[in-house]
Amino acid sequence: MARISASDALALFQESDLLGLGQRADEARKLLHGDGVVTYIIDRNINYTNICVSGCLFCAFYRTAKSGEGYVLSSEEINEKIAETKDVGGVQILMQGGLHPTWRIGEYEKMLREIKAEHEIHIHALSPPEICHIAELSGLSIKETISRLIEAGLDSIPGGGAEILVDRVRSRLSPNKCNADKWLEVMRSAHGLGLKTTATMMFDHIETLEERIRHMERLRELQDDTGGFTAFIPWPFQHGATALGKSGVEKKTGSLDYLRTLAISRIMLDNIPNIQASWVTQGSKVSQMALFFGANDMGSTMLEENVVRAAGVSFRLSEKEIRGIITDAGFVPRRRTQAYALLPEPA
Ligand code: SF4
């Protein structure tokens, strides 16, 4: 299948009928995942703190240090959450927090080391805005920061905080967070140091369709250079209790826009092997349909999820339900690792 240009992808998005677009994405998915396997991972989101100086307009999760509602998880609490995760077959923890006003790299090294001392578990942690923030407060380069975090136990980096990789959008939504170039620099450095990462896109707010496509194009360009992205995870902005939602930015579209965006991402990102369906924002029915619009992965079982829930969305699915969604759609469910290696079937 020939690579599609950004302008052709935009035209396809705007002009193609939904089913035709889905069919094309499904063909692209089959080229990479013709075996009908749909994967998922057992893991838990651990938000080590909600104290954050960034104040992103779309975020209902963060609290300021002075709010009285901020928290920092203790080592004991983190250990307990990991032990619970392992008890149900979990192989990974996803750790993200706010941009803490005072923590320097030593705090994060300590947290990672303490986890590795207690547990054999993959640590998928610290998205690019967190890495940039740590580097800045610690007076280190991005590369030095990531190297030290790897040394302390970091295994891979989640692609959070990408939102839309266009600074017109970022400067309005999250002016205190790293810009698009910095986000990409973190990922380039991580890939150069041998880490795999994911990439995300939060859409359906103030961005144009052209900017959505530009986001994908920038990821594709970096992936051509490094090959370090394992998966792309798009989801629509959850308006709920966020400053942006309250400011009157309306949800433009619903599930159909999600499926169209997902399909375009599968067609456009021909060099990123996996596309995740977002059941946590879309629920079971739409995430099942997503499997026919380019997705080959259901993401995490999310034993714990705080960020989307804070915005007022509360889809919950058990592993059994996730497997049922996959099987009922005619696919084969398989547990996986963060590196997309298939794991033995649960007993
Ligand atoms: S999205 Fe992240 S960086 Fe932005 S306010 Fe929320 S916790 Fe802070």
C-alpha cells in the first residue's frame, strides 16, 4: 500500500464515506496484523502525585500545591498497588503525575529504584512533559535526564502530553507545558537511548482537521528516523469538569469522528505497528467497532484510572469483558507485554 500524503489524508478524512474509510483502514491493519489477534495488557495506572504547576485547560485531575487537595503517594502505597497488580497477572505499571513544583531528578530516581528493589515489573513512566520539567528543574539535558532515569529503572516512556503537536493549539491549551518540538525531542532521545515509547493524540477541542493530520505527520516523520514508537493511541478530549469544557468549547462530534480519526491514523501511520482502541473513553460498543477501523489493540485493563475519571467519564471493563468484546467481534484476544510480545493465555 503506497504511503498517503498529509493532503491526501485530509481529503480522505473530509470526503470519504465512513464505511469506505473503515474498509481502507481495515486493509492497512490486516497488512500488519493479518492473524486476527487483538492484544491487551494487564496493568495499572499509578498517578504518583496530582500536584502540578502546569494548569492545562483540559485537565480535571491536577491540583495546585496550595489547594489542600493535592496528594503524593507514599512508597508503601505504591508498593501495595503494584502487589495488587501482580496478583491479577499484571506485568506493567504506568506511572504519570503532575509537574511537581519542587521535585528534582533525585526524587524520581528514588521512586524508580524503590520499585525495582521490591518488584519485578515493567515501569512505563514519565511522559515527555514530565521529563522536560524534571530536566529543567534539575539543570540537566533531556538526554542526561532520560539516561539517569533508565539507570534508576525506567523501562519505557508513555506518549502522554502530546495533545496536538502543533504549537498554536498547545500555547492555548497548555502554555506551561513543553512545546511540540520538545515533546518530539524527548521521544527522539529516548529512542536513541534504546527505549521504546508510545504516542498519543488528544483531539476534538480547538484543533483543526489539518492540525490533527499534522500531528500524525510529525509522528510519522520521527518514526521514519528512529522506529521507536510501538503504538499510537488517539482519544477525544473529555469535556467534563475541565476549565476548557466549562469555557464553552463544545464537543464537535461523537463516536463517528472518533472512528474516522482512528481509521485515518491507521492509514497515515504506516510505520507505527499498533493502533489502540480507547475503551476507557469510548465504552465497549465503540471500542469493538474500532477493531474494524484500524485498531488491533485494546490497550490496558486499567485496574486503576484517575485522569479520565476526573473529567467525568467512567467506563470500566474487566479483563473478561475486554476478551468478550474481542471474541464477539471475531478476533482472538491475547495478553501482551509493553513490547507487544504475546503472553501465555490465562488459566
Ligand atoms: S495534563 Fe498533566 S501537566 Fe497538564 S495540568 Fe494535568 S497533570 Fe498537569
